[in-house]
Amino acid sequence: MKPIRDAIAALGTDLGPDILGQCRALFDAEQAALAAAIPVSQADIPYGPDARHRLDLYAPKGDAPAPILVFVHGGGFLKGDKGSADAWPNANVGRMAAQAGFLGVVINYRLAPDHGWPAGAEDVAAVVAWLKDHAAEHGGDPDRIVLMGTSAGAVHVAGYLKLAGSDAVRAAVLLSGLYGYTPLDPRDMLYYGEASLYPERMPLEAIASTDLPLLIACAEFDPPRFQAEFLSLLQDRLARHGAMPRAFIQSGHNHYSMAMHLGTADRRLLQEICAFVRETTA
């Protein structure tokens, strides 16, 4: 793992397609093997009317009904995909879930600028509603749903809590998200709208005040803004609840590799996520 850690450290904390491609190349071999071992159970199931309203299921081999882990990909509100047999990023999280004994659900959702706030949160809510109606048909327990998102996906999971509350799910895992503690970025406006709307539309209050169990994670080489959001959320939770939520700093990884490496030999974050899911769905 040291060569991979050194390669990620050398990339620094910047974002961009070139760095994204270099990160993917680091895990191609391991993730190809995982894809061969755990194929998708059902692909491109519609959960709503839009062409982006599609989800893939990765079923475990264990006894049904299984806990459900829903993964919401990142992409800065503007891009991203749930993956496929030929494109492992994000699909690897569904495979990781199935390997751990959960029903893995990996979704696509509507993207900005064509679909602004609160489209992402609405789409997460639509997935939860679909699972309530149909998860049992696929070996999942609709009463044991855990939501998990990375980057923009973490924002949409937090937005779901603002939009719909927490009664329908057991817990949430937030990887490298932006919740409203740092200044507006121009990209944010493509989803949230003009800057004057930004404070009210961010999910800060919902995620800071919820009693839903949370696992909040950040990468050692996340951009400074994401690190500041992580630390601010922990401090806010401490002030409001008298205790920090469950939290994890993934050393040796960056913003992209946080989700990309799940399912590989580096099992530190995987073990933390799986233990959290088991504890909150027991």
C-alpha cells in the first residue's frame, strides 16, 4: 500500500480530470478483480421518470433480508455515474457492500445546471421510497437503510435529511462533503442558485442537529475547504450534542480515492463503514 500512498501524496490536494484519471489508474487492477468476482445483480432499474433515475443492485450471498447500503456518487453537482460492469468507479461501493453482507444500491441522480436545488435531495428521497416498496423483492430489509454519499453525494444525503427528515433511514455516512460552513464556490451556484439563496438552501442545520447516527469522514489530502467543513461539522456537533459524531480521517488518500479505494486491500475505511452499518442496523 505504500507505493499507492506515496503516489496519492504526490498529487497533493488539487482536483481535476487529470488527477481523477491518475487516481483511477492506481486501483484499476484490484477493482477489475472485484468486478469479476461480484457482478451487478440488476442494473438500470428505474426509480423515477427521469433518464437519470436509475439504480443498480448488488445482492449479498448471505441470508435475506439484508441491511441496505445506498451509495450516492460525487461529481461536483455536474457529473458522475453509478458505474457499470465496464466502468468500476462507484460500482465498487455496491460490490463492497454485497461482499460485506449488505444489499448494495448505487444510484444516478439528476445533475446541475439542468436540475438545481433540491433535485439531488429529492432523488435520494425517491430512492428511499422505491426501496421501501421494492427492497424485499431483492433480498433487502426496507427497515434497515443506511445512506452513504461522497462529495456532492454527501451533500445530497445531507440535503435529504433537510428535505425529508430521518425517520425512513437508520444512519448516514458522509465522505468529504460540503455542508455550509465555508464560503460559496461558483460551482455551488450552478446547483443552489444565486448566492443570496445559498445559506438557506445548504443542509448545515439538518446535518448538525439531527439525532440520526452519523459517520463523517475526510481524507488526509482532501482540498482545504473540505477539511475545514469536516472540522467545522465536528465542532458544531460537539457544541449542539455534547459529543462528536463517529468520525474518521483516512490517511494516505485524497478526495477521489476516498470512494475509489473501497474494496481494495486497504480496508481501514471499509471496516469502519461496515462496522457502523452493522451497529446501526442491528
